Amino acid sequence: MAKIFFEDVVKPTVFSKTKISFNLSALYDKLWEYAIFSLAATGAIIIVLIFVFIFMKAWPVFQASGLKVITTSNFEEQIRHAYFAPLDEQLWEFGLLSLIVGSLTTALGALFIAVPAGVGTAVIICEMSSGLLKRFLEAATRLLAAIPSVIYGLVGLMVVIPLISDRLLNVELQIKYLEYFQLNGYSMLAGIIVLSFMIVPLVIALSVDAINAVPRKYREASLALGITKWRTIIKVVIPAAKSGILAGVILAAGRGIGEAIALSMVSGASANMPSLRHGFVFFLTPVLPLASAIINKSQAISVPSIEAALFSCGVILLVICAFLSISTRIVESAVRRRQGLD
């Protein structure tokens, strides 16, 4: 009788508890799934709204200037005229070419320094260091990447600017180029140096992650064939980590183009158009990158046309950074397909 009771009552009860527990677990997972999806959708909607808001604010300048907004450069004078213009005669035509060139040349110059230094340092950390030293170098790199940009700008003011002024400038050179701009150390070169120090920790950190992700069997197979360690690094490890390294370089480029505070402190804050005809003085030209222009001219944002001009700088920055972000995905996918990983 007790056996019949156990089979007919106890077993169904245990089964029912298991089923209820399973249903609660599935419901819990579904709730988390919907919550994460809702947060992702909310973030995407916010990003779209930011794009729409900035485009709407900048539309009067794009409508009045057309393609001239990216093909002409007279930003400083246009800002000055717009600031002193009557409210009923606002000037909506602006040319941002000098700002775009200042952003691109500064970022590309910084990448020219940061990429070899960053990838080389990552190789040393991953392949030539071990144990406590490796962990210390990785932690120090991430600490450098977390330093606020204003600190780098302050170091640039105290070290880089005086160094350029004392070693590369003289009175004769300053007088020669006085009709174009004032040479005082605040220049594209100073921006390149400061920006390269800012983005090299990012290149190192992402390259370290990419190199560490390379399977150990790749190295062991290469060394087993009698290939030297350095040749293994150059011919096996780095090509295998290429997708991650390229993604890191593109993300560092986006960081460089979007940097505002440090560059506004050292690059000269003057919307000059650098010219290769000036030779090495090309790098000594004071420039005003797009992000720095938003900071430096923000005191005049109460004027509607200047507000629209600064928002147009933001639009161009958003387009460039979105292009770089999409390029990161495309390059990474292309490299992985070529390597047969996808």
C-alpha cells in the first residue's frame, strides 16, 4: 500500500516540482533576453536621435553652403563676420576644408608614429616577456590609455611646445612666414606628437589582445619546422593577428580624429591651410582640427549661424567616425575570410 502511494503521489509531485522549476528558469532567461534587447534597442534609438538632432542643427549651413562647406576654407574670417553681423542678416556660408585637413593630417601623422611603436611594443610584451613582467607591462599600458587627454595636453604645453620652439624655430624663419601665420611652437607637429602618445597605448592594448588570441599551436608548429623565433613572429603570429591589429589601428584613428582638448591646447587653434610648398614648415603650421574648433569657438555659440557652423563640424566628425567604425568591421571580416576563419 505504501509503495502504491509513493508511485502515485510522491513521483508526480517530484515531477511537478521539476517542471515548475524548469518553467521558472525559462521565464527568467526570457526576461533577461527581453531586458537586454530593450537596452540595445534603446541605445540604438538614442544614437539615431543624436545623429538626427545634430543634422537638424547643422542643416542651415549645409543648405546655404552646399559642397563649399568641405571644398573651401576661410573659417576664421567667416566666424568673425558672422559674430558681428546683425541678427536679421545672419551669414550662413562657411568653409571647413582647413579644419578637415587639420584633423586628417594630425591623425595620420600620429598613426605614422603610433602604429609601428604600438605593434612593436605589443610583440615585445606578448612574445618576449613572461610572468610578472608581462602582467606589469599590460597593466601599465592600460593605465596609460586611461589617462585623461587634458593631462597629455598639459605635458605637451610644458615639454613639447618649448622643445619645438627652442630647437626648430628661429627669428629669421618666423619673419619669413609672418605673412602666412605666426610660428611659436603651437603647431601640427606638436599635435602629432601629443596625439601619438595618446593613441599608442590603445594600439598596444588592442594589439596585445589580438596577439594573445593567436593559438599557441601556430607558434609551436613553426618552431618545430626550424623557423627562428623572430621569423615566426613576423610570418606567423602577426599575420594571424592581423584582423585584430587592423581593427585596433582604425579605432585609434577614430580616437585621434575625435580628440579635442589636448589638440586645442597644443595645435595652435588657428584655421590655417597647411601647404607642402612650405617644406618642413608644413608641420610647423598652426592648425585647428574639427573637434578643437567646437571647443575654441563655443564662446560664440549664442549666434545662430555660428551654432550651426559648429554643429556642421560635429556632423563631419560623426560621418568620419561612423565610416571608420564600419571600416573596422569590413576589414576584420575580410581578413578573417582570407585566413579561412569564417
